[in-house]
Amino acid sequence: MSETLPLSIINNRRMSKWVRFQSDRTVRLSVGKVEIGQGVLTALTQIAAEELDVAIDRFAIVSGDTRDAPDEGSTSSSQSIEMSGRSVRLVTAELRARIIDRLARRLNCSPSDIAVDDGAFLLDDEPTGHDYWNFAGDPDFADDITGTARPKDPAAYKIVGQPVPRKDLEAKVSGAAFIHDIARPGMLHARTLRQPARGAKLTSLDEAAVRRAARGNFRVVCVGDFVAFVGDDETVVQRAAVAAPAHARWDNVRQLTPSQQEAAWYATQPSDDRFVGDPVPEAIAGEVVTATYSRPFVAHAAMAPSCGLAEYRDGHLQVWSHTQGVYPLRNTLADILGLSREQVTVRHAHGAGCYGHNGADDAAFDAAVIAMQLPGHCIRVQWRREEEFGFEPVGTAHMTRIKAVLDAAGKPIDWTCEVWAGSHVQRPVYGGNMLTHEALPTPPPAPKPNDPPEAAGGGGTRNGTPLYDFPAKRIIHHLALATPVRTSSLRGLGALPNVFALECFVDELAEKAGVDPVAWRLSHLSDPRARWLIENVTDRCDWASRGAGGDGKGLGIAWARYKNKAAYAAVAVEVEVDQEVHVRRAWIAADAGLVINPDGAANQLEGGLIHAVSMTLKEQVKLDGDGITSLDWETYPILKFSEVPEISTVIIHAPNEPTLGMGECTFGPTAAAIGNAVKHALGVRIRDMPLTRERIAAAIMG
């Protein structure tokens, strides 16, 4: 049966790794997925509470701890509920069944005769004197999980599907939850002098000048070309780090130009080319229509810079990080630092923003390298804002060109999506892409470009294949062999630029055919779930009253199914365009199958929309000289609170459908809906993100 089990269970078969009944009459639930703002720990607790019939307040959840939680890889790709949620459901259903079966034999009754009320077992509605905690030491906890128990029927749910307040918010609002606030005995603060780029060599550092600027005592830790300033006064080491770049000299420093910050640069570079989908026909009659769209390099722009803590005592390294994957980070730390994996423990702590692979792992690695040089101390590394923007792995620039061959009636009979991009998934903890590792005496070779296969949702190709009923469709993927700056995972990978291209091109084809964009979509779409969402959001935004446009006000629509296999979302936006684009209102309709926590789901949908508005209108990493030049909120602006649109959200009730990942499903449709709304408002199309004042002016001027 193991082939049907989630990977999380296959890799963690012991029941005791997941659930324990504790002496204080609480239930300890352990999971490998971590909380990065998506409310996943509350939802996973709801699933366990539902299957065990134990009050949710009795649960204490442990997540992201290599000593006490299962290995579930990384928290990414909207898979937490799909994978970990399914695993928790199967584990708790089996535990319940095992214990009830054992009790039924003891009471000489059928297991179906036994009910559970807040962990206590009833027989014929009368207390049996037994509860889960009687079985806390039962050998069943040591047995492997088989996955054979049948979970509850959704019709019997009392906790799943209900809005439950998130347990993590109170501490976050009070400022007590974040890694930045952790204080340890004997803690020292550290800041770094960054190697400008891979291969750069430090030739000199005027330490005396740095000390004069710092105005206090600190130690200098040097390992190869990695330099850190360490002391018990955080202000002093901060001043040292700010002053140091002006007093350091480097050889072999790269030089970048602004032309490299645009996605079109990739079309001139060597690439690893892949072909996905239907073969290219030798000849096909029809009108050929093409258009090219792009997104530049983008930053994670976390609200707080990355932070990591590490402590090396008695041959054991302990690390705290807001990483997405504690086990991958542990393995990488051990392998690079020459420790066994049993000598390293990584514990997750909350960070302030993520949605992709930002500097969290790198900051933890910084702290670990310093801790190995200063054993017996807890080392706290906090990146500076300029460091976060300048050195985190960014989301790659991405260009998508779509070519459609139309029949005499204007309908697509052949469709090609061609993509140029760097790697969307060069995660620092895989493949030798850790920032400080590159500065150590034995740096790794440059990482080879890679991208997820289609079965995993793709990277640059994600959502590149349209779900419309076109006869033939394919993707040509040009994966760049090198990128001007480090890239890694950022929310949605290639889904946002590809959906932006696809759904904007659909509007262009509808306009060419003289057909309403919604009617055009529905005429080429047979999926009933997608059709329902489009019709729902169309009705709610009053699409029927949409005028001809061109007066500075616009209404646009788009939809997608994330990764073509996860949650569906349709989005409509209303914009006003003067010198800039202002998104005034937005409507969301989503279908994620069985929704565990409707409040949490709505937060994810609306948060994704807000993030996409910011990225579509404002965000671009700027390159020049020796690296990234957009190093603060002025040079890398994001959406302000005052610019957040009014949002109306509807989530379809589908409890009998499998749960689908929804953390990224509004991302692409929002970008495309804005692109289409701006075209409606201006009468001209802007195909390159961000849709800035300069691009508006250029489009209007022709």
C-alpha cells in the first residue's frame, strides 16, 4: 500500500513521530511543514482534531524541528495541506482506529459501538472510563503507519471546514514570535562583509578604519573570503558592517549592466532547451499571431531582513532559522561544515515574510560558520536591509512569447508558448548555492541550472500549457545556463509571468475576433469548475455593464488553475489609470476542493492578490556595476497599505473534492487581470511588467 501513501508518510512511518498523548492531557502533533504566514499549523491541527475527536484547544503542535518533527522536505509550492494535511488525516485516522479496535476487544464489543467525545471513549453513550491518554504508552505508537484506516466522511465534519482563529497571531502581534526577538545566554551579535560575487577575492581590509567607524569593541572572524564582525553590542557591529565596504578591496569582481535586468537579455544567452507537448506540425494553414510578455528580476522584499542563530557546544551545532526546510538546511550545514547529520539540530522560528526562498538559509549558514569559530557562544546574525536586497536569491526574469495559428473563424488550431528564463528553483540549500559557502576556502563549483519536471508542476514552464480546448499546444523552454545574479524560488515560480502572458493574449485574440473576452474564454473551455468560477466573478463585477473603455477606467478578468493541477482561481479587477495604475476593486472566485479553514483560505487568496498587484505595478530588481542597486524601499517600492484594493472573495464549497493547494492560485490571474484592465482603460496594451508610469507613457505615445 506504500505506493499510495503521501511522501511525508513514506519517509516517516512511525506513528510516534507524528502524534503523542501527553501526561497533561494534551495531544502533541508534530509536522515537518512550517508556518510562514499561511496559517498552515492551525489547519493541520483542525484535521487532527477532527479525526481524533479531541477539542482543538488540547493540541500543542511542533513543527520544523529536526529533533522532534518528521522530515517533510520544504514548505513550498502550495503543498502543505495537499501533502502534510493528507498525511495528518491518514495518521490520526489510523491511530484512532487502532486504539478503538484494541479497546473494543477489551470491552468485548464492536469498534463501531464506541464513540469519542473530546478524547474520552463512550459505549452506548455512557463513559467507559477509558480515553486516549490511557493508551499513551501503547505499542501501537511504535508500529509503522499502513494508511489503511478510512478517515471520516466529510459529511460528519465538525471542525474541518470551520473558521478557526490562528494560534500564532497573538504572539506575532505582540512581537514575541519572531526569530529576531530570540535571546540566548551568552549571545553575541554578528554582521558580515559580503563577497561582492562568486569568485571575488579579498585583497585587503583596513581594519583600523573599520574600528574607528564602529566606535566600540568587536572581534573580526575571517574564514577564506568570508568576514564577520562579532561582539556583544549590536550597534557597534552594525556600524562596523556599514563602514567595512568602503575599506575593503576585492579582485575578480563582476561587472553588470542595466541591460541584464530585463528578461529580453536571456534571449541572447546560451540555454538548455526543452520541448514539452504536441509535436510541431510540418505545415499548418492559418493566420499566425504572436506576442511577447515579460517580468523582470523581482525580490522577495520580506518586511524584516533575514536572521539566523547558531550555537556550537560540546561538538553539537544547534541552529534557529526561518527556513522553509529544516531538514534540507540541516543536511547542507552538516555536509559543508564536516559534521555528521546527528551533530546538527535545526529548529524553525517565525520570520517576517517569505513566500519563496529568501535569505533565511544564508543567514543561518552565516551564524553557523561563525559559531564554529567561536564555540560556546550563541551567534545571532541579522542581515541589514541593504544586504537583504543586495544578496538574497531573487526571482528570475522571465520572458514568454506566445504564437497561435488561427483558422478562418479566428479560433486557435495550434498554440506554442516559448519561454526564456533563469532557474526558478536554485534553492540555496541544494546544489552549492549557499552565499557564504562561495566565500569559504573550498568553494563549491557553480551550480548547474535546473528546473522542476512537468510532473512536479514545472518551473519556467509552470502554467505555460493552456487549459483551453485547443487542438495542439506545446512549450519550448530555454533555461539560461547562467544568470547575472543568484536566483531561486519566489512565489508561483513561472506561473505569474506565464499566466500574465496567456490570459492577456487570450484577450488580444478575443479583441481580434470582435468577441467579448469572457464569451471567448467560455467558448474554448469545457472544464465545469473553471467555467463556474469565471461566470461567478463575471456576475459579481457586473461585467455586462463594462463599457468600451479608453476613458482611464478599466475592468479586466483572468483565470488559471495553479500548476494546472492545484486550486482554481478567477480574478476580476477594476482600475483607474492616470499617470499610474490604481487597482480600486478586485473580485476573487476560487475552488480548492475541501477547504480546511475558510478564514485562512480567504487570507491566502487575498494575500496572493495583493502581492501580485504589487509585483505587477511596482517591483523590479535593478542591476548595475558590481551587483544589485535597488537596495531600499525607495529604489524597490512595494504596494502601500493605502493602495490595497477593496477585495470581494467567494470560495466554492466542495467538501467531497480533494483539497487543492491554494497559496499561489490568485497570483497569475491577478497580474493578467490587471494587464487586461489597463488595456481596457487606455486602449493600448502594456506587455512588460511592471506597469510603471514610464511604460504607460511609452505605450500611449506609441
